[in-house]
Amino acid sequence: MAKHSNVTGLFSLLLIPVFVVAGCGGTPESAEGIRLTLSPDDFVASQDDRAERDGARTERPDLEHRTTRDAAARAGGVTRIGEDDSFELPDLTEPIPTATDRLVELDEEELAALLRVQRAEDGEQELLVQAMIGQVNARAIYASDVLEPEADRLKALSRQVSSEQFMRDASAILEQRLRLIVRDRLVLAEAMRELTDQEQQHLRALVERQRQELLRRHGQGSPTLADNRLREATGRGLEATLEQYRQAVILSRYRHRKMLPHVQVSRRDIERYYHENYEQFNPPRKVTVHMIRVTNANAARVVEEQLEEEPFKEVAANPINRNNPDREGLFAAGVSGQVFADERLNNALEALEPGQRTSRIEVDGEFFWIYSDHVEQPAARPFDGPVQLEIARLLEQRAMQYHWARYEARLMSEGNYASIESMTREVMRIVAAIYGRDP
């Protein structure tokens, strides 16, 4: 086992209510933490300062050059940590580091052994799921901690695939569930060590407020009724739901207080993202194009005569058209960019207004007429305050995800817990006794 290390230098925890949907397996990943609010004005540069925007990052307190880290620090009144601890913005093309490499790949011998296990009686199954399969920081992990959140998924899977495939898929599912359990418990232990007495008091007040809300919504004031209804709806009783909420609050605040003040997103980063993703904010026009194509000069003369008398789409619907006559010659609907493979056809289309057609165009011995049926020009979004704020939040979120993943990977490598491989194999033996062959 690797030795677990303590992380120091964090900020004090500001406990503000969050709302967690009860009943999710494990600690909810979607629980929101502190969101220190920025405004569009934080990212609008004055004309005098635009010349400086390509220079080095600055710590000036003016709005034009404020980074998200600076704004967060000022808004939350937190202490800035040393520059050596700051986190640079990662390359957005660089994948977020993960620790998802499979540790357990059932070989033929292991698979055969699992398939030979007979299904246990119901009473025995209840005892099996209470078995301890491992630990995190000397805190037991029981089979039920792993199996209960995945129970519905495993039952459905057992009916859909063969026994062999079920064992392989269940192994992957439960290994991932164990990773989440270990990770959350390691992070929770770190976060709990950072709580001051005052923060513990605030946390208790938050949990009590959530208790009263659950009693009101699910029990009409009755703890017993609320407990029963929560179990029916989510599989968790009142106390388990409150513990889930408590852990979600702690983890959410810890994550944001650990990462957000360190993440630096400069105005230059924002500008670069805008220019590198220009079409995202200034989408090209979308056109709907009809086309007539014939393969010889005689057919071309017939088309020319018909176009003098009839609307384009009616002519395009004639069988003489080799391009989709059943749909009035429709070639492309709502497309942007280069519509045709031939540049001459693209140039001709570009010159058309909606409702106009080209004259005859000859390409490689074939004859074409193009009709611009509809043009949609999506609204452009200039590089103004709201767009800059949107980009800043996106880059901030991406940087937080990246650095949090690195932090989790380090915590997993240094933490004190039973190996995920051994716990997965242990829980798979219990799965075999629950979903195994009939006696």
C-alpha cells in the first residue's frame, strides 16, 4: 500500500448551501460548490489598453487585465497562495488525465471459476453483501457499498447478455465503482482535515436545514414518513440522504477552494480561444441548394428552354435531371462551407442571392444549373464582454478539470487503501454467488 500524504496550504471553507438530488449512487458529482461571480466588465479592455493585450500577464488590479483568479480572490476575500503553486492553463487539445486503465481483465481460468459458482440462497446473499472486501484509510468498504449503487444496472445486464459477457462487463462496472469510492473517500478525508471548529458548526447548521427541508417535502414533518418515502424513491433513508448531502457539501467546497484560486485565465488566453474558434462565434451562412445536372448537349438545350418558361424547381423535378428529381433537384439543405467538390460551382453559388439561379455551367462534359433556395446567416457574436466571460468560464472549468484530475491521480497513488484489483476480484466472487447458475 502507498503511504497517504497530507495536502497543506488550502483556504478556509465558506459553507454556502447547495442542493443535491437525493438518491444518486455514491457521492454526487454534480453538487455545485462556491461559484465566485464575475461580470462581463471584468473582461472588457479599454481602447488605451488594447495595445498591451499581447504582452505578459500582469497582476494589476484594473478590470482590463484582471484574471479569473484575481477576481475570485477579491470577490471571496481569500488569501493568495505563492506563485510557485499556481496552475497554468493547460492546452485545450491535451486530454484530461484519467486513471481508467483496467486493472482486472478476467482470464479464461478466472472466468470459468466464476461461472461454476452456484447461486446462493436469498438469506446467504444478504450475508454476502455485508462482507468487508477492503478498506480506505482503515475505513471498511463493504460489498454493499459497491453493489447497491449498480444493482439495477447489473440486473438488467444479466438479462441482456450471456453469462460469460455478464461477468466481464460486471467486472468493468464494479472496478469503476470501486475507483469512485476510493477516490471520494480519500478526498473526503483530506477535506475533513481542513475543517475548522467554526466550519464544522456551519456544516451542522447546513445539514439541519437540509433535514428540515426533507421532512417538509417528503414527510409532512414526520421523520418516519420521510425515511420511508425516501427509501421507496431513492433507496436511501433519511440519515443516509443527509450524510450524502453533508459529504457533497464538503467535497464541493474543498474542490473549488483548492483549485479555483490557483487557476489563471488571462485576457490573452481568452483572445486566443476566440480567434482559434472563430466560426463558433461567427458561424458561416447556411444554404439550401437545388441543382440540375444533365450529361449531354441535347438535354442541356431542353433544360435551357424549360427554364425560360417554368420555375427552377419544376424543371428540376423532370426525369431529365440526373440529380434527385424526386425532390426537385435538392442537392444540400442547411449546409455551410464548400458545398461542391468543384471550385467553379462553389464560386457560382457564392454569387447567388436567395431565389436566384446560375446560367449553364459546363464541367467535365456535364452541364449544371444551381439554384439558391434559402440562405440562413446565424447571428455573429462579437468579442464583447459576455462572450469573453463565457470563454473565461469555459477555460477556467477546463483548467480546473485538468488539475483536479492530476490531483486525484496523485492522491490515488499515495493513498492508503486496499488494492482496487483485489477488491474487484473479491466483489466478483460475491456477484457470482448472486447471479450464478441455478443449484
